[in-house]
Amino acid sequence: MVDPALAIVIATVCGALLNTVRGFLNSGESYDIKKFFGALIVSAFAGLAIAQTIQVSGIDLIGLVLVGLTAGFSIDYAVSKAKKQKING
């Protein structure tokens, strides 16, 4: 059995990396490795924070992974949008 905290962190990182791939496929540019590592760092810290707060609830492992995937995707999406607005604004 996988530790729930580890499952959340891995799922959060995967969600964020899926968002970087989505952005790469829609942009037509080459894949930027800095975006990969940026998503990895931000989502790992977010996953750790989620893992610390969600373990007290009675969610099963599949639910935790889904929460992690959704959180990772949305965290990277929000950070990407904030960077674009900072550059354009």
C-alpha cells in the first residue's frame, strides 16, 4: 500500500506536469525545461501542504490521487497565468 502523503505529492506533481504539456502542445513552441522544473517545485510544495492537511479526513487513496491531480493542474495553471499577466501588465 502506498503512503497517502506520497500519493498526494506524486499526483500533484503529475497534474502540474500535465498542465505544462498541455501548454506546450497549444503553443507551438519548443518545450521549456525551466517550466518543467518550475512546475515540479511549486507542485511538490503544494502537494506536501495538501498531504499535511488532508490526512485527517476519511478520503480513500483514489480520492486523494484525484485531489492531487486536480490541485497540481490548477496550481500550475494559476502560476502560469500570473506570470503571463505580470509580463503583459
